[in-house]
Amino acid sequence: QRGRYRQFHQIGVEVFGLPGPDIDQEVVLLTRRIWSALGLLDLTLEINTLGEGDERAAYRDQLVRYLVANDERLDEDSRRRLGTNPLRVLDSKNPDMQQIIAGAPSILEHLGEASRSHFEEFCAGLDAAGIPYRINPRLVRGLDYYNRTVFEWVTDRLGAQGTVCAGGRYDVLVEQLGGRPTPAVGFAMGLERLIDLLGATTSVSPPLLDAYLVAVGEAAQRAALPLAERLRDAAPELRVLCHCGGGSFKSQFKKADKSGARYALVLGDGELERGVVGVKPLRAGQEQEEVPLDSLAQYLLAHAR
């Protein structure tokens, strides 16, 4: 399926030792900042809570009774999950199953005081941070070790595989693996799915360049890359792109304008002999001026931001 491969790569975050809802909020804030940096502004955050083990067990019993009573309406996959992990039935993507899933009991009705308070504080933190979300009581995640907070960032632009990033709290996992009881929360995002989404996004634009270095003439072309490196060393926050591949002044300048840079830096053999660079504003109607090589970084820092 699109976005679902036999082999895939993922990146993520894991936090151990912190039990409160504040760290749940922090990992969601981190993902939101990633979307902002990538220009992915139309992802939807869905959240839920799975409570604690005893709460989930009581809910599971009620859910099984509901599903068994509607057995004739279940598809083959849901009947299989009914005997292994009935909560996964709620995660079915089969359109024919959505009506019966919508009528299923909600786990939110089975939360104890501590779990409910944790979830309410988590939601309040998202509200305070201005992050829109949708509480989805059918969101259960695909692994049994999750408890309390779970979340997914979803899109409708990847077909059936709409989850771009998912995670939640798994406070019992370390103990299940033989360690000491350790609260934990984290997330993972699939790189292939993320790249697929970026490729379908028209709103993504590269970071604005400060300067595009145009070099014409053999001596100037040899000096261009070292000059760009000196600028980056002197001011790491500057975004400087040095033209490579040669070409006429006209063709290079056209690429400089297309790059979105604020300034074109013009270096010819004549400028090189005089120890200057022509600085041409590309986003304003100002005239080109010459700036000494030794003070070019300071000039760009003062004018390019």
C-alpha cells in the first residue's frame, strides 16, 4: 500500500522517568514544531486515553460483549481480533465496520479518578498552547503496552495510511521487559510516509536565503566557494548559496532571483582585484553597491534580516 512498506525507517523521541501530563504535552508540542518547520500545516491531532490496566480490562469485557452481540456484522479481520486484542477492532479501516464501531461503548466512561485527571490536564495543556485537537475515543494504537495518553497526527492525503506520527504513554513496558517500574512516553514518525506527504505538499518552501553568490570569470569562480565558506564561518546564521556549474552572468543572476535570496553577491575578476563584492538587493528596488570583502559578513548581518 502507499505509505506502507515491507521495510521502513522511523525517527522518534522517548522520555523515561516522568509520569505527569506535562511531558505528554511537551512531546506533542515538539511534533507540532516539526510540522511548522516543514511547512506541514494541515495535519490533524487526534488524542485519547486508554486508562490503566484494570480500567482497560473492565472496558474490554464490555466491548467484547457488545461485539459478540453484533458478531454477524463483523468482518473477518475483526472476528480474529476479537479473540486476541478486541480493542484493535476499534482501529479498523474497513468502511463497512464504521457504523458498528461508532456504536461501541467508550473507554472514557471507564476511567478512574487518576486517569481522568491526567487526561484532563493533558487536554488543558494543549488548549493553553493553542493546539487544536480532536478527542477520538476509538483511538487505541496497535500495541498492547500503551496506557493513558495516546495520540496520532493524521492526514487525508496519503490514502488508507493516514497516520504520519503516533505515540503515547507506556508506563509498564520497561517493567515488562525486566526493568524497574519506569514511566515512559514517546512517539515515532515514518520517514517514507513523511517524505511522501512532503512531495504532495505545495505549501512547503525552502528557508529564505540571505545571499546567492554569482561568480563570473575564472579567478572569481575559483574564489567563490572559499568566500562562501568564510561568510558561513564568520556568521553561521547566514544562509549563503554559492552558484556552481558556471554559466553566463545573465543565467546565474536568473537563478539567484529564482532562489528567493534577499541579495545577489556579484563577484567578477574586477571586483576580486579591488577586494570588493557587488551586493544587489533582489526583493527591493535599491541600487547595487560595492562592499569590501573583509566587511561583507557584517554588512549582510546588518541588512539581510
